[in-house]
Amino acid sequence: MRKFLIGLLSFVLLYGQSSAFASEDFFDESFGNFQEELAAAKASGKQGVFLFFEMDECPFCHRMETTILNQPDVIDFYKKHFVNFAIDIESGEPMVDFQGRETTYKNWAEKTFRVRATPTMMIFDLQGHPLVKYIGPTRNKQEFIWLGQYIVSGANQKMSFTRYKRQMKHQQQ
């Protein structure tokens, strides 16, 4: 019995350390006014706003949250360059968009950005203009970091994200 308890305690300690971060650490808290979020992003020296459009029942969103968005290097990179928000595409809660218009999260996702599948990830400049839209989960952590680097490096002004990924994979070889 004693060996069992020691083994169980070891497992809990090891598991607890490996999951010390949660996707909640990745996302910033929003009060539903994205015009104010843009101003805060500018004031804090960020390069843009990252939105993660999701819904509760989405297995791909859940996979990204438990395997990618909870990784310390991912959190560090995205927190350094962007303010990051999760958007529930089914929410009827009122909010204010980048232009100061009142709407709901559901209408904003569906009508403004034509989000039809989750996750959909978008990065916006500091004026609220979309820079990149990525539909579906990334394959892995590296591809997700490349999505952010694609904007930070300015490569989005020269090439598609698909071409950028190919270039990055080639550089790794």
C-alpha cells in the first residue's frame, strides 16, 4: 500500500509539473469592447490582436488548448507580440467590435468574419484590419508559432502563409 501511495504521489507531482500552464494563461481577459482592446494593445507596444474563434463542443479547439496553447514558449511568444482572446462563436453576449459597433460575439464571428468552422484563428493589426485568417487546428506547436512569426516578421506582406511554412520547413532541413 505504501509503494502504491508513493507511486501515486510521484505521478501527481510529475503530471502537475508537466501541465503547469493552461490555455487560460494564453488568453487575455476581455470585457467585450474590442475598440478598447486595440487601444490597450497599442499602449502596451503589441503588434496586433490574436483571436481564437471557438465553441465548447469543438474537439479540434480542445486539442489546441491542451497541447499547444498551454505551452510556455507559445504563451511567451504570443503574449510578447499580441493580445490574445478566445471568442465563443455561439455566444449571444453583447460586445463592441473594433470599429465601435455594438453586436454579439456570434454575429461578429458569423457576419463580419464568416467563421464557419472552429477553430478559426485571425491576427489583426492595431487598426483592427485582418492580417491573416487560419481555419482549423495547426498541425503542431511549431506551425502555430510560425503563424505568429509570419505576422511579426512582416512576411505576410510578401507571401502567403502556405509559402511561408514551406520556406520555414526547408530552412529546418
